[in-house]
Amino acid sequence: MATMRVAHSFSELRTLLPSPRTLRTWLVPTMGALHEGHGALIDRAKSEGDFVAVSIFVNPLQFGPGEDLDRYPRTLEADLAFLERKGADLVFLPTAGEIVAGNSRITVSSGPVGKLFCGRSRPGHFDGVLTIVLKLFHLFSPEGAVFGEKDRQQLFLIQSMVRDLDIPTRVVAHPTVRETDGLALSSRNRYLTSEERSRAALFPTLLDQAARLWRDLPGHPSQNRLEVCDTISRRLSEGGFVVDYVAIADRETFLPVTGPVIPDQAFLLAAVHIGKTRLIDNRELSTGV
């Protein structure tokens, strides 16, 4: 197995990337604190391309005041060992000063959808995500990039950016990887105490219930379907969660579904706090018609 290469700067990266004419490069952008969810993205990239690059960068542009930028888990030594085991070909470890220039004034706008759901409680978050993802696409010129489905809103916005700006990179969505009790793998799960971790399993359980309720409601009483959000929000609060939002988004536009017309395909989106930890998850919804 070839030795994994490590680049710390733009200049090093340029010397280590293969020519796109010789190898198909696929990119997996991460913020580190890697787990098997990231491993699944790397495996998917290996199945799609010839050369797999992983970036590790805790992006300050996507953190708001009072958020967990300073305490976000940083486990570089373990991450590099993990990437070696997974067979990544290259890892990029840029400094914040290089990739986020102090005099930078231009950012990517995430548009109206970027202000909804997670964007409402985290203003500017998605502008920061898209700005760095676009920079990485410029730096790597990858044939494709793999992102997880756990953050559906982020995935939708990245796909929209690629489409609207004619970026020649294919964005592939990979299913969420979960613990045996259904909790979506996340770097922030390590914040949870053992008691909080036990209670956190109720989050995916209630989202599964919501998806079944949505599917099984008869006919067209659209208000009944929308009341699923209220029902699940109440059950989450009763279970000890602080609910940020529970909402239905149209699959095509990602705008909130408020009735009276209910699309056949939609997403249930939710964000909650348990202790000091924020968890997000989602479910695909179908009316069954």
C-alpha cells in the first residue's frame, strides 16, 4: 500500500496532487475528529475514483459567537492513523491563516435556504461552509466529492452551489452511518456524558416514529401531517431535549412545507440540544401515494 502523503500548505498540495489526466481525484472534506461515518465517505470515494484526498480543517467561518469553535474536538494524531488504515492517498492540513486570509472580504452566499432551519439559529453558518468548500474545490479540482446525508441542508446547499456556479465536480451523497441504537455518528457525540448518551437514543427513535406517522396518515388532511412536527417536538421536550426546530422541507426546493399542498416527497429535519451538545438528524418522508 502506498504511503499516505500529507500537505500543510497550498504549495505542498500542488506538488502532491496527481494530474487529473492520469488519476481521478475524489475529495472528502472534514473537520477532523474522524469516526466510521467519515470512514464510509472515504470508502465511497475509493469506489468512485483513483486517488482519494481528505481535508481536515476546523472552519472558523461556520462557527458563530458563543459556539464551540475553541472546544471542537481536535484529534490529529488519531485522525492521521485512521486515514492510513482507511487507505487515503493524501491528507490536506491547511492552517486557518492560509485558507482564511485575514483581509478576505468575499464569501459565498447560501441564499434564502441558508437562512432557514439550522441557518436561522446559526446565522452565517452555511455561508462559511460554502466558502471553504468552494475553495477546496478550486484547490483540488476533484472529479467528485462525497458528503454525508446527516446534514441534509448542507448537502442541498453544496449541490445547489455546484449547479448554480457550474462547478465541474460531482457531489455524491452517502447515507448516514449510525450507532446500533440509531444515533447518527458525529464528532460532537463525544461531548455527551454517559447519561446523556443513553438518552440521546430517543432522538432517532422519535424521528422514526414521525416518519411512520407521516406515511400512515390517510388521505389528504394536510394539517394532520403537519401536526406530526408538533407531536414529535412535544415528545422530544418530554424526553429531556431542548428543541431547536422540527420541520418539514420540500425535497426539491428545501423550503418549509406549511400546507395546504403537501408534496409526495419531503424531508423531516430536526435539531435538538441535550446538555451542551447540539444534535441534528433527518428522515426522508413519503406520503405513500
